[in-house]
Amino acid sequence: MKLTFSAAILFGLAVAMLQATPALSQTKPGSIFKVVPTPNENTNNNLLAASASSPNDIWAVGQSTIHFDGTKWTAFPAPFIKGMNTASLTGVVDVSPTLAWAVGNENNNGQSLFQQVIEQWDGKKWSLFPNPKFPPNSEAILFAMASTSANDIWAVGDFLQIDKNLDFNLFEHWDGNTWTVTTVRVTKSPFESLSGASADATNDAWAVGFQGFAPQILAKHWDGTKWRTAATPQVAGNNNKLNAVLALAPNDAWAVGFSTPRKPPNAASLTLILHWDGTSWKVVPSPNVGPKTQFQSNTLLGLTANSANDIWAFGFYLEPNGSEQQKTLLLHWDGSSWKIAPSPNPTKGDFLLDSLVSGVTPSPGNVWIFGEEDEIVQNNPGIGTLALHTTTGN
């Protein structure tokens, strides 16, 4: 099975940045990851999803669309993706050097609602692919992709019928010929949103997110016939979300996000990791950066794996001194426990807002993790692409 794991969220889309400034970076002592130079072709740049067909064919997409050919990263223009906070690609599936899919959302028509966009790579350029048809006064948005083959690709997200005030889970499937839409009405919660997806077989796929306006975690499972809500453990607090999922086998899947177990004024956000053993989801203890104060904030946004006993989870944390500077967060699973691992951050900037969002492992020991490095230098903000790489495994 091709090791392709995507995890994406619509991250920072409403934040207006004036320009993108590439950053000089260094690796913290002890980190096995190195910062790899990546292009910044747009006004704003970030990387929300990644996929690979081989070590020499990797895509990372967001408000940038960049490709690795085994030697260097190159930016390729994609329709609607201009770094203006009006559109972003949130999922990608790399089938081969001449075929890839990406999905996301755009608001280039100046309307109040975002609408989905599907794009296809033909080996030379990205082009828009016709979207499925949806009723007027509705919003169909996509947040993640997953695949097991060129003819088994999922895109997941949310569908809202605004005039009827109806909420649906949105699942779109490519069978090699057609994108087919499945909507599942949300009835047991006022609202549900799916932000991550992963599949390891045609009858074993997961989508995760949150439910309710005081959010609680949510997991949906595809058994080859139907998408069903899976039971998840009760997590303390009223702001708990799952951002990404990684399906390794029918009895081995992981999901990550954050929880907010304590009440104000000590409402710190903590890492949240769940494991699926084939029967149930269980919370697995995970570490956090910072003291147990109201300033503690740790969030996990993505996952990628070298093996069942060599898994990386990543996101960001806020500086525990209350400055609200944001730095990359990296956790590693060795088969027994999750531990914090050193990760690089940019060295330039008066105020840092860095995060890791997506990752891919195209060959054994060959791990890429992507995100953004935001800087404010003399009140001048910039958003740059960020890529970390290691070939040393754990």
C-alpha cells in the first residue's frame, strides 16, 4: 500500500497578511528534522495537506501548491490559489507523476459562502475539474482527502442547506470515472464538522472532526457500504476537537487534536490522542509543552507514520510565558508511549506564529512534515511555507 496520509484544516484563511517573507531557520539541538527550502509564490503561503506517490513525486498544498522531484521543491500555479485568503487547497492525493487530485474551498465570487473546488494534475499543470452539483442556497466545503488507489479516493467535509437550516456530513468518492456525492443528515447534534480523513482499505476509512457548538470529538467510519458514527470516549471540557486521523489497519488507527479540560481562568488546551484497536477508540496519554496555567496551549493538527511503532504527530504550542508566540510541536510514538521531540523553528522575526499541519512518508524512514512559518518583523507580517525532513527514522 502506498503510504499517503493527508491531514488538513482550513487554517488561518480569514487572517489578512500583507506579504510573505521566507525565513532563515535552524534545527534545535537533538532534532533529526532539517528545514528544507521551499518556494513562496503567493502573497500568503501555507501548506495544509501532503501526498506522495514516491520519494521523487511529492505534493504539498494549501495557499501554495509545490512539488518535490527528488531534488528540489518547485511551485506550480493552481486555479483560484493566489494567496489572497479567498481560497485554499485542504486535501491532496498523489497518484503518479502524471495524475494527482486536490480539493479545497474558494470565495473568489465575492459571495458570503465558500464553495468547494476540485483540481486535477496531468503531469504538466493543475486544472479545475467539474464540481458535483449542489442546490442553491447551500454551502459544500471540503477539508481532507484519503485514498487507497487511483480508483478509490475520498474527499470529506460539510454540507449546509442554508435556507432550510440543515446540516450534513459530506462524502465525495472518486471511482476512476465519476465523483459521487453522499450526504449524511446530522440529527443528534446541532452541528458537525469533518476535518481529517484516512483510509487503509476500500472497506476501512475514517473521518474525524467535532460536533456541537461546545465542541466534542467526532469519528465516522466507512465499512465499504455506509458511513456510520463511531462511539468515542468522553473527554472532559467543552472545547474538544479531532483534527486528523491515520488508518494503518482495521485494528490500528490514530486520531489527534486537542482538549480543553479545565474551566476558566485556567482553560488551557492540551494535546489529545486517541487509538482505535479494532473495537473501540481509547484516549492515549500524550505530553504537553508548558506549565499547567491558563497560558498553556498545545494543539495537534496532523499525523504520519513510518510504521505502527514509528509515528509522528505534530501541530503547535503557545509560549507558556503568555506572549502568545506560537512554535512547532512534534510528538513521537515508539510503540510504547508518546514523547515530545525537538523540532525546528524559524530564527528570524520579532513575533513567531509557526505550525506543522500535514505530513507524508513516501518510503521507509523518509518523513516529510509541512506547515507554515509566520513572522512579524517590525510590524510587517509574512506567511511562508515550511517543510521539515528526515531520513533517519526514529
